[in-house]
Amino acid sequence: MKKQNVLIIGAGVAGMEASQLLTEAGHKVYLVEKESLIGGQTIKFEEVYPNMECSTCMVSPKQQEILQNENIELLLLSEVKEVNGTAGEFKVKVKKKASYVSLANCIGCGACYEPCPVSLDNNFEEGLSKMKAIAVPCAGALPNVPAIDAENCLHLNGKKKECQACKEACMFDAIDFSEKDETLDLEVSAIIVATGFDMLDLKKLSQYGYNQKDNVYTALEFERLYAENGPTEGKLILRDGETPKTIGIIHCAGREEQGYCSAVCCMYSTKFSHFLKHKVPEAKIKEFHSDLCIPGKSHQKFYQEALKKEIEFIRCRNIQDISVEKKNGSLQVNYQNGNIEKNTFKANMIIVAPAMLPGKDTKNLAETLGLSLDEKGFFATKSNELSPIATDVEGIFVAGCAEGPKDIPDSIAQAEAAVGKVVNLSQGKINE
């Protein structure tokens, strides 16, 4: 191979793992991430099942290694726009948005946030809190350097050109309004796609009352509600100011519509019950499901521990038959247990676990890379091989949830396998 540079698209756990391993194998890595921070969805979690390990403690060392590794060129606020060539000689164009904040000068003090007059919904916090037009999305974000939202910045969008409140508040001359977007031309030998996942928009499933009734939360909203670095600093305070005492957790929302099981919902929903019992031991919790997916050598024990905490798992005839309504000031889950008559459960909090979907930019990126998608919209792998790594384009591999729903260990394992493919390709052993 003529070139030993590798492009990795996506800086979640799979992309970070692949980046580190490739540099250990002597490659230079261009790590492209569309957000202003690295870590992917995993950094939204407080703990991960089945051992209830601290997610931040697990991911932060990897983030630091990425930032300090001189053989990894991290391209934040960036997207791949064009790919030409073949394995060993790919030519790639990457559009890098201006952040308007100097990585070299900024010390992450946050003095620029408060003076900003623009307040926006914080998408990282699932809209549970506000953020300024210049900010980092959450406490502990890495890199701890803010970016300016040019679309909403009064100075940059021209609505109030004289506004330079953030620049005036910065003592380190880190704000640079003259910074421009740029297009980078890269030459790489191989590409790994690790773009992660999105969640089904529950507003499309009106039966659960999401966005219509207070205190109905998505899985990711609950993750942030529980997280110590989240909008409530880990305090379980509902939208109405109350503490949850009776909670219904609905599995598999959208599974029938999407036509597949997301494989992780049952386990993370069980994790939520462990969370709730830890913060509110007296809480009454019912988990509603049509079947349970409990794979893995340690997951059964995790489920059994939940049963010991008097968490009730209710098997419903069909998950589509479950609905949520508001009666007498309380949320009410309507369900049918097997073939028995319909039942109800009154709760003051509902958590709904939606289906995992391909990242929203998957289709456009597939067209750019010349890749196929499978029938569910994830990146397709070679149909004539057992490996879920190789795509139909030699030299382009896929890892993590870009290929399909999976948990963190499986995402990392797939990243390691993708690295093995890249190393073999660089040594001319791709067909061995």
C-alpha cells in the first residue's frame, strides 16, 4: 500500500477504539466527528449494565488518549463530503465548520457563556435544559472547549452585528469571529465507518403520549435526568417538580413498525429500574414487554437481581396494544396481559424505550462512500461473507451501531475486527 493513513468517521466508542489501535499499528488516523465533542451517545450514560460501571470513568481515559495522541488528527464539526479512488488510494474531501474558538487559547473557563444573550434548547441534554449560543454541551465534555452556533449567534447571523459579548468576556483572546469554514483534502488507504445510531422519534407513536403529557420520558431523556453531570445533577425531579414514586417502563416502542429488535432495550430498561430503586427505594416499578431479550453470560443474573428488588415484569399480548393516557391527574398505562382482560397501572412517570435507528446522515454518507444500505437502513456488509465488517467497497469497513443495533462491548469488538481488516489490507493480505 502506498499510504498508511486511515480515515475514521465517527468518534463514539467504536471510532475511538479503532483510532487508538490503528496508531499502535503504525498508522496515522484522521478522526472525523460532526459534533464539537467526542464520545458519542455513551457519554450520555451515568452507568452501563450489567456491572453498573461508571460510564464516564470508562470513556474519559479513551477520550484523553484521543486528544493527546499525536498520530490522531481530530477533525471536529466536520463531515465527509466526497470520496474518490480505491483501496490504498482514497481521496477524501472533508468540510470542517468554523468553531470560532481557538483550541490553543481557550482554557475552558466558561466565562463566555453567561454574557451571551441567546438561549437555546440543549440537544445533548435531550432538550431538558438550555444552553447559550456559545457553550460546551455538558459538564465534563471533551475537548472542554466551546463552539459558537453560527446560525443562532447574533454577531455571525447579522441580526445584531455589534454583539461581541463572548469575545469581550474572554481574557485569553480565544474568540475569533474571522474564522472560516474550510475544505480539507485527505489521502487515505482505508476507511472505517463508525457513525453510531439515533433513536426513533416517539412523537410518531402517539399512543404513548410523548410530548403530549407531562412526565413521559424517552430512554435518553431518563439517562440525562439520572446523570450526575446532567441538567438536574442526578436528582430525580420530574417536569412537575415531583419525585417519581410509581413508574412504568415500556419496552420495544416502535419495534413492530421498524421490523427488528434493537437487542439492548430490555437490558437498559432493567438498568433504569436499578437506578430508580437506588435513588427511590420505595418506588413501585412495572416493566411492560412483549418478550424479553436477555443475552450474554452475565445478563440473566442482572435480571434476577431486578426481580429481587420487587420490580415487576409484565408480559403483554402485544406491545402495540399498550397506551398511555392521563386520568384524574395521573398517567395510566393501559395494557393486556396475555389473553386476559385489559388492565391499567397508574404512575407518575413513564419511560419509553424506543427503537434504535441508523444515524440520520447514514443515507447521504452511504451515497458519498458508494456503499449499500440493508433493508433496515443500516450500512450493509458483504452478503457472501460471514464477517459483519467488510462492505461491498474494498478498503471501506463498518463498525459499531452503524452496522446495526448493539451494546458497547459488541461495538468495541467490531471496531477491533475492523482494525484487523485494515492492518491486513495494508499488508496485502485482504484475501487471506
